[in-house]
Amino acid sequence: MSPANYPQRGEIYLLEFKATERHAMRFRHPALVIQNNKANRYSGVILVVPLTTTLKVAELPVGVLVDPPEGGLDKPSVVHCGQIHTVSRDEFVPGRLLGRLSAITMEKVNKALRISLDLA
């Protein structure tokens, strides 16, 4: 876990997605914490978006390409802001923290989230 003892916005963790829907993320994927730090500190659940190695997602307005080694990733990946998930805080253990995205990449994520949620 991060030095603050709770997940921080902008950190990437390796998480299990258990969705049963056909197009929803499934299995183990890196996931970006998008929830604000105050909520992360006190809430029992954390909002995240998954990352995928399906680079075609980067062509969508809700996709943000991330090149390694940023975020602790070992291969090019795309933050998929079109798939917001709620995950139990218990899933965020120190061994699953991969890294953190840069401020520049987080600005791109913010833009993609605004588009995804129609806040633009």
C-alpha cells in the first residue's frame, strides 16, 4: 500500500475483476485509482478504471495510452475510462501496487473521465 496507508488517486494496483457481463473487464488487470484521496482514506470501497493491453481502446475518447515504465507497467497499456468499477478497499494490499501515473497522464485521464461521464 502507499506510504499514506490507503490507495492514492493516480496509483495503479493489480486487481481481480469478477464481472460476468460479456464486455466488462474480467480476470486480473492493472487498475488505476480515480477516486479522491479523502474518500480513499475513509471509504470501504474505491473507484478504479482498468487498464488493458488492447491498444485499440486508445483510439476511443475514453482511452489513455500509457507507455512503460510509467505506472510500473511492463507493456504498453490503455486506461479504459469507459469502465468505472467499485472495488473493496481490502483488495489494495502492498504487494499489488505497481506504481503511479505522472501528472501529465492524469490530466489525460481526467479529460477521458469527463467525456465518459458527460461532464465535458
